[in-house]
Amino acid sequence: MKKVILLLNLILISGFIFAQSMSDIASIKVDNLSDSQVERMIKQAEATGMNEQQLIAMARERGMPAGEVSKLQARINAIRSGRMGSGNNTPNAQNQGRQVEGMEMNDIFEDSRNQDPYRDLTPKQKKIFGYTLFHNRELNFNPSLNIPTPQNYTIGGGDQLLIDVYGASQQSYDLKVSPEGRILIPNVGPIQVGGSTIASATARVKSALTQIYSGLAGANPNTFMELRLGNIRTVSIAMAGELNKPGNYTLPAFASPFNALFAAGGPNENGSFRHIQVFRDSKLLLEIDVYEFLIKGENTNNITLRDNDLIIVPPVRARVELTGPVRREGLFEVKSGETVENLIAFSGGFKSEAYKERLTVTRKTGTELRVEDIDAANFQAFLPQDGDLFRVGQILNRFENRVQVSGALMRPGTFALQPGMTITQLIAKAEGLREDAFLNRATLYRTKPDFSLEVLPIDIKAVVNGEAEDVLLKREDVLNIPSIYDIREEYYVKISGEVNKPGAFAYGENMKVADIVLKAGGFKESASASQIEIARRVKNDVSGKLAEIIRIDIDKDLRINGANADMVLQPFDHVIIRRSPGFQREKLVRVEGEVYYPGEYALANANERISDVLKRAGGLNQFAYAKGATLIRRNEFYTAPSENDIKTQNLTSVKSNISRDSLDRTEFDKILLDRIDLKIQEKGGDQANKKGGLMADDFRRQTIESIVERDSGEVDIKTLEMVGIDLVAILNNPGGKNDLILQEGDVLSIPKELQTVRMRGEVLYPTTARYRDNTGFKGYVSRAGGFTEKSRRSRSYVVYANGDVQRTKRVLFFNFYPHLEPGAEIIVPRKPEREQLSAQAWVGLGTSLATLALIVNNLLN
């Protein structure tokens, strides 16, 4: 019993894991679904009465991308054809499928079911033509009572008659028809109206009222009368036969047989829609054909029901099925004498892709099945039989008179093949060749009768000029006339370096260096004022030469001059504009803390040192603590902005300042704003967009990141580092070995005189204590409560105020702790956690010891 419960739990859990929601189907990835999930989706769809096409259509309507819809359809087709495993059944794919949370397979089709007015019908019931008429939740056949009194209505016991007399005399009567069919009018007496229509009853009542209202009679009456219905009586109708809900029904007297059928749920799966019988007084009154209403909209025999009428729905006599490309597929009931032509009319006619010349019917002969072909000429003569299955074929997916032409023509495309059409006539239909057509050779692709491909070379120039025999075209011929540009490499020239928009540009004949420089937006301010290099491809040279280098001189105003100034570029030339060796962008460092003039300083020279910048900052003030000075420097993990980012930032600032003074904006400012917007959109070249420093720094960063990722993915890599400096030694010996050369972004931080020591890590009470002379490492630890039991004393270290670090040294069994200075910080690390031996490890250790003891005992004996 426990095994059964466990198995049921596993089934429920797996069903929950693999559940998907059609309400969120737009986010489902088909590649993440296993074959079992797709198969279950199909089964759930079939259980709700949906076929595969409806499932695909619903997925498309719910927003699933077209690519995912194609994948889903391919997976369904693969499963249907028995090729299981075409999808992802690997554990990885199943795990991905499990990751789609918050979805249930039953909810996939629930929304669709709620929107389907026929959601309670089975697939067979939906196929029966006419069945859904009485099950459409949006359709109501209840009779309307808010209509004018029909003159042909037959009055019966229980009806309420309202009689209005107006004109010279005014009176109103509210009378109810007695079970005997009479009404009683005061001062007149009883009048028989039962069984009469409204029109005849009106005449009879008017004649009786003439006794007291003489103005009703005569050629010129001055009194008038109107008779109308008030409350309408109900009638009891018996519904029998092949109905969904047979029984006795009480309906308004206006009810028709259609109203009664709708109340009884219509015919069931075995009921007839063509021979519904209405009996009155034990006689057949009429026979109703629902198809006449559905197809032609005719309802001439739809009478008004009376008390004790009987409606019988007999079993269906002959029902056939029609499938294929018709407007309405399904099961159709046929009467005796109706032909295939009537059946096609019931289905709404053929679709455009239907093959209309022949139908195929599968017929039951009583002993076996038989297939018959019905030509279009026999549609009016062939009589369907009960159980026949008619199939409509599709037209062939091929063209009977198509030829195609592609390539360098004015109007390439598809054309109709005319008898005797040739290549020149096809070119004429395409309005002739383009100027760039390659005339030496064209290709005619021809499909042979066995569907193999034949390639025929054509001298198109000779054919067009009449120098060669014209070629007669055949069905499905494809003529390709290439362009001269299709058969050669696309020409371009490239420019890089110090121009505003480096890159590759289309090559044009007679293009010069000045032209491509102009296309590239001109020189940058940093462009070299000496020379330009052109790297040209080497052709037909086997000496090992890789490129031909051509140099062009330019003057200080960046105007091209010299012997090669008018040199014409060739395809694939690479123009390189060098950076001027004397051009340098300013580099800033910052001095903060206890100096006279803190702030940012631009480096004046590439070898400017700490002492130089400190001198420009006015030197240390009286509060400075030189021993605690530190240098903060960017490392290889700092991503410096690219040249294009710096340019965009500066131009954006200019734009902001111009926009701020909108009242004083001049015409120059407006033009400048438009020009700045264009400059901001320019992305520059690869070098201008490169972030970070040198390539060596990038490689070092990537190497460190790979090591950190391998060892531990939780290490936080910082972009700034503290460099320990000895500012006292720098001030005493400027330019010495301690005086470091500054780099861009360096921050020289000089604190006030420090008088404390901090204790952190594995001490009982981490705190900050006042610095005392002659107090050692252990003395400060004692002031923090001492070491904890998990402290690793031999690995303790001290971080000094200037960023230097010293660790504890161990000689034999003695620890030699670092000395302390003001502003120092003591760090005591934790001992590493030791893993406890498991029970299996203890058993293994005991077994090993026992074995060792046996070996020793044997050796001793």
C-alpha cells in the first residue's frame, strides 16, 4: 500500500513539474520541452475537443512567436509520425522544462474552453452539421413577447384580451378568456372568441359592442375600438424521440417548433435534422427540415404551437461524412434522392485549393469496404448512402506554365510561359537588361521530366544580338543573368587613426586621399602633422612582400602636399592617419587632506613625481601626519572612459550651458546646438570607443578574473588600490627611489595626526584604543579583551596608516609581532574550519588501525 501511495505522489509531482500554462504560452521555449511534455499537451488538447490545427492556431493567437510556433508544429508532427526523441529528452532539457514555474497543464486549455460556446460538446457532436445550432450559448431561440399583436394569433382559454373604446365614447375592458373560450363584457354578455384569430375576434366583439356604442356602426363612425393581447397563455408541448432532453415543456403560446427544439436541447447524435415531425390531434401536421433554415434561411413551415402538440425527432436515416478542402467539413444528413451536388452545397462549396474534378468515396457494402471515384460530371447523379465517407483532394503544388528570370534585369520575377516563348521574349517581358548585366555568360536552370536539374550555359550577349540561336523555354525554367558586381569582390577603401569617423567607405573611381578624409569627417586635433601612410594590397608578388606602403606628406595645417598629394586610391587601400607625437590630453591627479591648496592638478610632465605635485599644493600644513600619507591608484580593473565618451561628456556639458541661457541664445548658439547633436551621435572608430587602458592591462585583468572565478566566485575585486608610501623619506629626498611617478587618476591623501590604534577580527571586543608609546602588539590586543579561541595568532598582521602591511613572524615556537604606529590597524584572522570525520571515515580509520595492528603482531611473532 505504501508503494502505491508513493507512486501516486511521484505521478502528481511529475505532473506539477511538467505543467505549462497557455495563458503564458508566449514565454514558453519549445526547445526546453521534452517529448513527453509535448505529448501530454496534445492529449490535453484532444480531451477538450481541440485538434492539432486548433492548438497551433490558439498558440499563435496567444502571442507565441512565429519561430516557436513552427518548432511546436514540427515537434507535434514528429511525435505523430512516431519519431520520438526528435525533441529534447536529455536530463538538461528536462531540467530546463522544470524551471518553467507557476504553470499548470490543465490551465493551458481552460481559457480556450471558456471562450468556446461549444465547449461541452464532443468532437463528434461538433462535426454533425446543425448540431451546434441548439448548443450555441450566444444564440437564444426563446420567443419574443414584446411584439405587436399578430392578427393570425388563435385565441384560447387563459389569454388576456384588452379592449379599448375611444372617440365619442371612451371605455377600457380587461377580460380573460374562460376555459370554454368566452369573454364576458358588462352590459353585453358572453362572447365566444376561443379558436378564433385576433382579426375575426375583433369583428365579433365590435359587432357586440355596437349594442351599447352606436357610434361604432355606420358609414361615418365617431367611436372606434381596438382589441389587443395582454398576458399570453402557455401551452404544454410533448417532446419525444432522439432529443438531448425529451419531456413535456410549458411554452408561451407564441412558441414555434424551433423554440421547443431549443428548449429540449435539439436532436442528439442519433437524431434526424431533416425529418422532425409535428403531430396535432394525433395527425401529422408537418415535417421540419432544419437544413432549409441553416442553408437557405427559410422558415415557412415554422407554425405556432398549440396545447398537446407532439414533436417527434426520429433517428437519422442516412448520414455521410465529407472531409478535405471544403468550407465546412463534417457529418451531413442526406434525404432520399439528394446527390453529391447537394452534399457539396451543404458544406458551403469547395475551397480554392480543392481539386474539383473528382471525389473519392469509401462505401460500406455490407461485407467489406469499397472505394469509388466520382467525376465532376456525375455529381448530380451519384446518390450518397448511409455511412459514406467522401474525400476532396487538393490541387498539385506546382505550376503548369511558370518561368522565372532573376538578376540584372529591369523587372525580374515570375512570368507566364506562352507557347513558343524564347529567352529574348522573356527578357523583353522583364523590360530588358540592366546596364550592369554580365553579358558573357548566363545560366538557365531546367527541371527535367524526372525532376533532376539541368544547367545550361547561355551566351546572353550573342543571343540578344542575334548571333546565336535563341533558346526555347520550357515549364519551370529559371534564367539567371548576373550583375558584373555579383561576380567580383565589393570594392571599398578604409581609413583609420586620427579622423573623426574612421571606417570603411565605398570605393569610387578617381577617389583621392582628400576625398576619403572628407568622408571620414576630417582630421582630429590630435592628427600628426608629418605624414600619412597608405597600405596597398600586393598582387602577383611571390617575394614575400605583404603590403606596399605609400607615404604622403602633410603640412602643419593638415593640408596634403608633396609628390603624392594627387595620388588616386585603389580598391582596398588602407589610409592610416597617425597621432601627433606632441599631442597629449591633460591628465589629472588629486591631492586631499592636510595641504595648503588641496584639489585637482594637471600633470605637467610625464615624469612628474609626488614631491613635485606636493610642492604645487603648497606643502604640508601644521596638522599633517606625514607617516600616515597614502597614495590611491587605479588598477587594471578600473575601466577608463573612451575618447568618444570623454568627447560626448564635454559636448553634452557645452550643450547644457547653451540651453540654460535660452533667453540670450544667439543664431550662432542655435547652429552650434545642431552641430553638437550631430557630433554626439558620431561613434568614432574602434580605438576611439576603446575603454580601459593598455592591452596588457586588459590581458592582466582577464587573467586575474579567470583565476578568481576558478577559485572562488564570491571575491569582490576592487578597481582602486592603496599604495604604501614613505612621505617622510620623499620630503627628505625629492626625486629619490621613494618618490613615485604619478599616473592619471592618482589621489594623494594626507591625514591629520593620528592618535589611535584599531583592533579587528578574532578579538573578544573589537575596538579602537588610544595610541601609547612603548605599548606592543599584545598590549593592544589585551585592551580588546584578548584573542578568541578561534583566533589564528601566527597569521595576525598590521595595516599601517600609509597602506603598508606587516605580518607576524614565527621562529620555532615563538611569534614575533609587528611594531605599532599611530593610525595602525591590527587584524587577527580566524582559524580555518576543520571538517569532522563522518561515521564511514571513522569505520575506515578503525579498520586501517586494526589491519596495521594485525600486521605488527604477525611481524613480532
